[in-house]
Amino acid sequence: MFTGIEHFAIASPNPKRLADWYVSQLEFKLTFEYAGNYFVQAKNGGLIELIPSEGERTAAGLRTPGMRHIAIAVDNFDAAYSQLCAQGVQFEGEPYTNDGNRLVFFTDPDGNLIHLIQRAKPLA
């Protein structure tokens, strides 16, 4: 009956700018837009809806309640990392390996935490 996550949403003060960033920086595709909302889709089919925000953003840390990060799968970590470096993305630290997985953290223009990951073996 339940087949999986269809999409998740991020509220942004400028959804169009954020949608354009996911398209230009992470090779997502703009698939649908309506009334100031934008859907961007990753090559593997994952969808993010970017919606207009209201109010001020609250501070969040790595372990505060709520969603903490978006993990972006890559098939060539070094090439993806180099491409983002060339595009001027500022990273939260250096790439590292954890249980054979390659990772590095950064933020999108709205401050949402993202990390690249190349898994040594799939989780499922």
C-alpha cells in the first residue's frame, strides 16, 4: 500500500533561486512549477518541492529535532567534489570516509545542510 517517499518540501524565502541552484549545482531538473512552488528532480527520481517560506528561520544544529540534512548520492565522489569546488561551493569541512563511505558536508544558499555520499555498498 505505501510505496515510498514521493517528495519532501523545503520552505525558502526565494524558492525560484533555490530551485535554480539545485538545477545548476547538483544537476537536478525543474519538473513542475505552480503558484511560486517549484519541483526539482534528481537523476534517480527523488523530488524536492521548494515552497515560499513565512517568518524567520530558526537556528538548527546537527542534532536538534527535525530534518537535519539531505544526502545526495554520487557515483564518482572525487569528480562531484571537484565540480562543486569549481562552482564555488563552500564546504563545512574536508571530505572523509566513514565505514567505507565517502562524505562531505555543505549548505545550499538557504543554509540547508547537504552532504555528498558515495556508498561502499548500498544500504538496501
